Amino acid sequence: MNILAHGCLSGPSNPPTGVSDHYTGLLIGNFIGDFIKGNPASPRHNLTANEIVGVRVHRAIDSFTDAHPDVAAVRELLRPRCHKYAGAAVDIFFDHFLAVNFEPLTGESLPDFVRFFYQTLRDNEARLPVNAAHMADYMIRQDWLTNYQFIEGIDRSLKGVSRRTVYPSGLDTAIVDLERYYDEIGERFMTFWPTLVDHIQQTRIDLLTML
């Protein structure tokens, strides 16, 4: 899953009184998950207990997503164009379907959640690794999460990732496959999403009870 999904699976933008620090740490850890290598509890990462949980939640999201049959089916649709990068395209496409269905799926409005997410990153910039801080700054200035609702925004995201791949990825033209298979990909996402939410809610509870 991509940035929007990881963010909202960290917890709500209006957490229960007394646990907001938990959710801030979870969101930060989840956001920096790809920038933390090895054991997140290692002192070299200098993470708080809640940030460590956030990294582990990030990894649980990725593992569950990679193994899910609906995700595998969409990867196969995209493999002729995107080859080894088909999974990256799925992640971005699924964030689009999350964005356009955000309130029915999460109970929150997308604008409210995006404001919360961006403000949390701004308030905790010092907790972000340098590369993650650079990405956060660019993401906020370009308002990626709001623009995931729109085909044009998804196309820009795909092209941006394509410029950073080592090998030719096909991501620069992958929007063609989103438009071609739009209904099928959307149906796969809507089947997959509730299973991911259930899995991560339990994972988050289990990890937090260990603190």
C-alpha cells in the first residue's frame, strides 16, 4: 500500500483522549517505515516505543498486502507493462481508490485526515530521517494525498516513481492500465481493503499491548 493507506491505518485523526501520543508515534513510524532498515528497536535508529510499533505496523501492512490474492490478481494485470514494478503500480492505484472512497471506508473526510497527517509531519519533522523529511516536504507542497483522488494526480505520482527506478519500469505509462481496468481494479480494492483493516487493527492492538 502507498502513503495514504499507511497513514490512515496508523489510527484516526481524532484518537480517544489520552492516547493521542500513541497515534502520533504510530503515524510517524509508519511514514518512515521504508527508511528504517533492520530492527527498528536498534538504538542506532533512536525511535520511540510508539514509532517502533509504527514501523512494525508498516511492515505488517506490506506483508499482508503482498500475499493477498486480490492484490496478486491486479499485479498480474499490470505485469505485461510494469514487470517487476507491477506491485508499485498496485500500491498507487489502491491509494486512488481509497482516496475516492475515503469517507465511506474510514468514517472521516479526506480533507480532515490530510490536514491532520500533514500537520503531524510538520510538528514532528525532527523525528524524520533526512530523506523522509525531504519527501514529506515535497508531498505536502504538492499535496499528493488530496491529488490521489484524480487520474491526473495518480499519473504524476507514477511518473515521479518512474524517474527514480533503476530499470525501465513502465510506470510512466501505467495510467493507461488504470483506465483500461478501472472497474476491475476498483472491485479488487474494495474486496481487499476490509480484510487489511481487520488484520492491521488486530496487529496494532497486539503491538501496543506489548509496550
